[in-house]
Amino acid sequence: MNKTELVDKIAEAADISKASAARALEATLDTITAALQASDPVVLVGFGTFNARDRAARMGRNPQTGAPIQIKAARVPSFKAGKALKAALNPQ
């Protein structure tokens, strides 16, 4: 599912216009991004938790030449699925 399809599904489920659904989705994504930039986790009970994590610098290899390269440290987003989401994907 891409962003356009997601907007269509939100508009249909919430009985709102596609423009309103697109604005709501953009606002949600912007809010999650801003929280992660501020190192605040975003917890959606039952769905999951978004976090920003620090990844240490490390040595890697150039896949074309095999030469070692230094990979910089970085902050990366992470997501941990909640219990309800896991249960929905694995029904008993």
C-alpha cells in the first residue's frame, strides 16, 4: 500500500474527504518526525512504539571493490510492534 492508497482508505473509513485525510496523515507523520527529532518516543498503545536510536560507527566493505570503508555513526528510526498488532498478524 502506498501513501495515496492509504489516504483513500483513511477517507473511506473516517467518512471524510480525501483532502482532509491527506492533511491528517501529513500532520500525523510530521508530529511523529518532530517527536523523534526531539528524542521523544511515540507510543501508540496496541499498535507499537516509534523510537530514535543511536547507531555506532563501524567498519564496512564496499560491495563492488571489497575495500574496507568507515560507516559514520547515525541516529536511526526504529519501530517495535505492540501486542495487539502482533496478535492481529498471527491469529490463533
